[in-house]
Amino acid sequence: MFCYQCQEANKGKGCSVKGVCGKSEEVAKLQDLLIYTLKGISEIVVKGDLDAKELGEVNHEVLRSLFMTITNANFDDDAFVQEIRKMLTLRNNLRDMVDAANKKDSPNFFQKLLGLKKEQTGKKVSVSDLHDAARFQVSSKAEMLKKAASTGVGVLATANEDVRSLRELITYGVKGLAAYAEHALNLGKEDVTLYAFIYEALAATLDDQLSADELVALTLKTGQSGVTVMALLDEANTSKYGNPEITEVNIGVRNNPAILISGHDLADLEQLLEQTKGTGVDVYTHSEMLPAHYYPAFKKYDNFVGNYGNAWWKQLEEFESFNGPILFTTNCIVPPRSEEVKARIFTTGSSGYPGCKHIKADINGKKDFSKIIELAKRLKAPTGIETGKIVGGFAHEQVFALADKVVDAVKSGAIKKFFVMAGCDGRMKSRGYYSEFAEKLPKDTVILTAGCAKYKYNKLDLGDIGGIPRLLDAGQCNDSYSLALIALKLKEVFGLEDINDLPIAYNISWYEQKAVIVLLALLHLGVKNIHLGPTLPAFLSPNVAKILIETFGIAGIGTADDDIALFMGA
Ligand code: SF4
Ligand code: SF3
């Protein structure tokens, strides 16, 4: 195996035996083969000139497959074997469609099934001209593992380190994009241009004719789709659940049995709250589900008690003391170390863990959480680990409502600078930098945050500036979109030409591939001089890193004191 897609890649280079995340060699290989299959599907769609609008099931399964390969989302080898089989069947059907169009005979079975007209079924492309990714065939798990280990499949299949770096940067951005698109889809919103882009991007990663410059251009285009998908998800969330508003969230516990819901999927949370209401079972959010408390629609549930614990990487201890069942809707799962805790973990959507019960949706998208609720009733109430409240809900509409106050504070000099500190948290000790940075920032600065990065400083007493809290939490990592809208609004209010003329500095922490799409989206919006830490991605080759540094002013981090001095212009 070789994987270097996340910030915790072994020795800052890559995991080659077992993932630091706990991913086994087998799962890593199956993930590689799944991605390879998706690349083959993408090539057929692109070369066959198939219209993504007509590919409903394929589009949705491609999102799901990509999401399954995001760091800490799914560790279940059987789930990957099944998904590879499913995607190979869909891939072969697409190939048949293109083949049938070539032969100019009547629509084949699958075309009829998809209700496609003859002229929609693609252009002439010979199957023998297609890449191996569009043609290989395996069926058993052993065959899959053998294929995955062959040259040509994994990350190292691309020999040139710069081309490899760009291909992987695009692929990881596409993974993040797919995750956000799946959340939007779960709320009934989709944008076919995003599917078309995913096919274009993944097909391009197989194309040896593309120059490094063309791949750089595609990387920036990935950022453009990142903005589109975050806007789509924002619309999906706010049209269904209302605009996030200033909210105090309880971090203590009550004395009822309870379920802890983790991950990012609000549609799953809604179903869980509906099914637990009136049962005597409480619901707590974990990690990235915290911002759900900010949405008006979830405030009507009396059993929606508060947020338990901290960022994902502290879950081993915190799940022990929670005592009740845990439902993962997405990443980040840490392999449980005791059978007792494992028996309390359930997964749904793209997440999975071997031996943990996985809850699937029926054809109407309905999920039956009764087994989790029944288990909760038999278990003890959570043991409190913290008390008090934290405040959040500063997504775009809430901040716009405070715009006059914010603008006055900037004009009077009460606020000197904003710091966007969005992104992810992680296990590395070096991330203590972010707590120190937040704590040491001058008192006339405001932090804008989103994502699980916030857990490094959201329980510090940072105070306020004339009633405006010094830490404004917009929400989940995808709500970084809100931070971009806030920046664009300030640019408009201050009549500036360039977003980079605002008194906003970007000090972003990353871990997994959703942070990659957020970063690319910010670059697309023209944001420059983003500092990225705690380390630059292992998948950036020196030359690709140089392009990002020279074109966009991307930089790493130093010490908190030095960086504050640098940002404040001392
Ligand atoms: Fe290593 Fe990260 Fe890949 Fe896991 S996801 S195998 S920790 S690089
Ligand atoms: Fe966190 Fe996994 Fe990235 Fe959504 S939950 S930000 S790391």
C-alpha cells in the first residue's frame, strides 16, 4: 500500500505498511482499486460523450464511492468489495452503451432501462482504445487485491512526482467535493455540472498527454467546483433547516440514556431526532455535528441536549464515558480499542467499520434507527466530562445581521484584524500551535472559524469586542463557504477592489480531503497568502509546492509568536 492523502501521513511522507489512521493494507488497496474503477468510469463518460444528466444512479454511486475513501470514513473491507463490484457493473453498462452507439444498432437493455434516446448514448469510441481502468475485470476479493497490487493502479502508478502530485491533489479535491455533494443530495439538492466535473477531473488523471500546466489549470477548476458545491450544500442546509443563528450549546449532560451522533450529515440527524422524540432517549452531537445546534429547525426537539466531547481524535476516551450508542454519519472514525465500545458503534451512509452495524436507507431514503434507540435504553446515561456552554452560529446571515456593528468596530479601530482559522483538528502535538495562536492573538482581533479545527480554542475564554465575540464559529468545514461570503461582503461594504486588501489573515489547519477542496475553493475566490499547517501536504512535490507558494503566497506555519508578529505586520 501507499497512501499520503492526509496530514498524518507517516513521517510526513506516506503510509506504506498500515495507516497512521488505522487503515489496513487490504482496505488501502481496495480503496485504490475503487478509485481506479471510478477513473475508468470517468474516461468512458468523457470519451463516450455521455451526458451526466442522464446518469442518475452512476452519479450518485460515484459520490458514495469517493466519500468512502476519505480518511477515517470507512474501514470495512467487505463494504469496499461490494462497492467495487457495484461500480464495475455500472462501468460495464456504460461501456455497453457506448459500444451500442458505435454499432448503430437499436438501444441495448441498459439504454432502454435508462430511457435514453439513441442520440444521447454517446459517440464513437472503441472499447479497445480505453484505458485499462475502463476494461479490467475482477470478481473475487483475492482478484481485487491482486489487481490493486499490480503496477498501474495505486498512487505510485504515476512515475513523475510532479504529475503524480497534481493528479492526487485533483483527486483529493474531488473526494472533498463528492462528500459535500452527497450531503446536499441527501437533502434533495444536486447540480449536474458537478458530476460532469468529477468525470472530467478523474478522466484527466488517466491522461498521459496532459501537461503539468493543464493539470494546474484543472486544479484551479476543481476549486471553482468547490465553491459551487459549498454553495449548493449551504442552500440545501439553510432552505431545509433555516439559517444558523447565535446559539449557546450545552456541553454538560443530563441523566437520561442517550445517543451520540457524529460526522456531518444533517439529514441523518433529523431522522434520528424524529425517531427518538418522546422515547426518553436524549441525543448529543459529537465533533463536526456540533453546528447542528445552530439551526432553528433542530431547536424544537426537547431531547436534543448538547455537544459531548471534543474533536474526532479524542473519541477513544470520550466514547468510553459516553456509555451509550454512537452513530457515525461520516468521518472521522478512530478504530475502537475495546469490544465493548465497538458494540456501541453504528455507521450509516458512506461510513463503515468492520463488525459495527451499518444502517442503510430504504429506497425512499428512510433509515430505521430503532436498534440504536433500543440499545440506548438498556445502557447508562452519559458520564459528564465538561460543564458549561459554548457559543456559535455565526454563519453568513447571522454575521450580515451584525454587519453594522462589525463595520463600526473596524472603522473605529476596535477590531484591527480578522483571522480565518478554519479546517480540521488532529492528533499531532504540533497542533497545540493553534491553541497558543488563538490565545496569544491581540485582543483587538476576531477569529472566524469552521470545521473541527475550532476544538483547539472554542473552550478558551477569548472575550468579546463591544459585544461581538472574539471567536465566531460559522459551522462545519463546508461552512467555510460562509467565511468566504463574509469576506466578500466586507469587501463590498468597504468598497475594495481586491479581497486581499481586507484586514483578514488566513491561518488554516488541514487534515483530510475536505480541507483540500476548501483550500482550492479559497484559491479560486482569489484569496492569497494562506498559511497552511501544521505541515504542508506530503502529496505536494517540491515543484508543485513551489507553484502554490509563488502563485498564491501559500506558506506553512512557524511559532505562534513569530506568526502573530508577521500577520500583525510587526
Ligand atoms: Fe496514512 Fe492518512 Fe492515508 Fe491513513 S489516510 S493511510 S494516515 S496518509
Ligand atoms: Fe474534522 Fe474529520 Fe476535517 Fe469536517 S471531522 S473537519 S477532520
